[in-house]
Amino acid sequence: MARFRRMAAGTPAGHLRIAVVGHVEHITIGRVPAVPRAGEIVHVGAPRWFPGGGGGVAFHQLVRSDAEVHLFTALGEDEAGDDTAAAIARAGGRIHAVRRAGPHTRCVAMIDPAGERTILVLGDPVQPRAEDPLPWDLLARCDAVYFTADDPAVLRMARMARVLVATARRRPSIVAAGVRLDAVIGSAVDAREASTLADYPVAPDALVLTEGARGGRIEAASGTTRFAAPPSPPRIAGGAYGAGDSFAAAVTYFLAAGLDVLSACERAAPHGAAVLSGLDPRETQLPLARP
């Protein structure tokens, strides 16, 4: 098993250290007049590609900060894997990745006239696993870890970090890991992510569920708190791809910086909204700065 690793220059003392653990997919994105129905053919206009997926978008958001950012991921052994490796290396941060035999995961993201995205995933996401020869001990020295992988054993190791955040998309892995998370973040309007505290045998300290233009809510043992959404840019030139992962990455950053969950969500909301003004989230993500 080959290992790909890129190490950036050292981070000044006192800066945050944050890790992203999860998949980075080869995304082709473009506009369609409408999402195709059964039997139809649709042409994706002006397609472009970038390294996306839950791990890729979160990583690119976090490198727009003063933090030392580490990405733990896996890559296929094909042209898509090579292109993805080269693109994430150019972003900065520190990359820890293994190569998997077989093709890298590709996705086609179709953006409709309203800016909503529909995603076709080609193959299963290539994910890092606990048995991979990666520097997992580094997680214990992180101020925060954002988890969007699928191996419960990796999530247990990630609990060594001071702050642990995961996407609600990985609820089966969260339940299987049986560890407490500081926050689980998802979308209340996404069937894969909508959940309640009762859905987690070991309840997270906070369950954050976004609701688009209505903002979102935070469920905790003490009750439910709401936060507002910032004004969203028109989606005429943009789309919704990457908004949720950019928001989650920003929440992770602000929790690592010492904010409470409500304050972290309020500061992170503009980072999710900013992505709506473009197709490639890397081009419109806002810089992260300490409060």
C-alpha cells in the first residue's frame, strides 16, 4: 500500500491544530436546465472539476485560516486519484493519505436553475481506515478533528482530540463508535442527516441542524436554541454544492478557538452562505479568523 504525504512548513507556536478525516472526491460540476427524469438525457453545461466531497470541501475551508490543518484521506490508483492528490497538495496544509487499488471516486454535481445541487456518485467513497499506516497519534495533539469518514475505529482515535465534530451523514459510524462528540452537524432537510439526540446512544453535547434560509437549531440536553441565517447571495451564478461542509468546517474552527456552540454557529453561518455565490466552493469560501 503506497502512502502519499505532503508536509507543509511548521506552524507558529500558539496556533490551532485541526484535522479533517474523510473522503475527497473528484467532482465534475456544471449547470443543467433541469434534473433529468427517467429515460431523459441532460447535458451538463460548462463543466469544471475540483477535489470536493465532505473531507475535501472542509479541508479547503480550514486552510483559509491561521490553523495548522491536517487531512487524513485515501486515494485511488488512477488518473482521478493522481489529479485529486495534486490538487489538494496545492491547497497547503499537511496531507496524510494512502493509495487504494482501483479507481478513485468520481462525482457529477448537477446545478439546476434554482441553484440546487443533485449529485451522482460513481463508486463508493474512498475512505481512510484505522489499519492504514497513517500518523493517527497526531489526532491526540489536535485542538479539533472534523470527521466525515466511515470507520468507527478511526472515530474512536479522533476522540483523543480536544474537540471532536462529525457530520450527521456518518450516524451509523457514530453510533458504532460509542464515543461522545462535542457536536454533530447536519441538515434538517436532508433525509440522510436529519436526526434527534435520541438517535445517538451516546448523545453528542450538541446536535446542529441547518435549515437553509431559516437558519438552524442546536439541540442539547438543556434544550433547543436557534441561530439565524445571514442573507444569502443570489444563486444565479452559483449553487448549493459545498455550503454545508463549509459551515461545518467553520463551526469546527470556532469551537477549537474556544467559542461555545451557539457563538460558533453564528460565526460559521456566513461561511456556509458565501459558497452559494459560486459553483466551485474553493473560489468563494471566506477566510477564517480568530474571534
